[in-house]
Amino acid sequence: MDGQELQKIAGDCTVDLPGADLEHRLDPAWELYKVQGKVFMLMTDMPGHPVVILKADPDDAVALREQHADITPGYHMNKRHWITVEGGGTIDEKLVKELVSDSYRLVVGKLPTSEQPVDPRTYGGRA
């Protein structure tokens, strides 16, 4: 999949996430996806190619980077807690959807219980 398809799939995933909002900053090259004001996904173009930046569990982030050449440390983010996903041969639609959902759940899980739009432990079939 190419970078534009990657961004389309990732953006489409957010439509069904309760409380997810898209915010454009002053720089139109960045799209921020938030839940209750907290960022769980960013999309931008790194020189010449579209990318998606997602929150990830640190252990999962290491494993993902080892398994996929198209996943690197988070661009302009904490390299331990964020990953950058580029379009490429090792990335498919199923993986993109899982990564977006995982990022969303990680952020929701850090919100006060009263502000959580879903239970992050069970949302999306995870238990």
C-alpha cells in the first residue's frame, strides 16, 4: 500500500471511534486526531511521503519496528511511546486498523474513568 492509501485507511478508522475528533493546526500539513483533547494519531507528509504517527505500548513498538521495515520511531514524538508508519510492502489494511485502535485505546486508558468514551480494556474485542 502506498502512503496516501495508508492515510485514507487510518483516517477512515477514526470515524467509528467514540469521541474521536480531527483537528488541523496552523500548519495545514498536520492532522491531529484526538479523544477528549488527547492526541492518539497524527498524519503528515515527511519529505516526499505520507505517514501516520501512532501511540504504541513501548514493548509493542520495539517488536513492530523489528518486524516491519516500514515502522520506525515516532517522528517528532517520544521515540519510546510513538511509532511512524509509512506505506510499504509490510503494511496491510488489517495492521493499520489494529494500530489505530490500539493507539486510541492506549490514550483512552490514560483518561480519568469519567471521561473515557469507552472501556479501553474491552473496546474493540480486546479483553
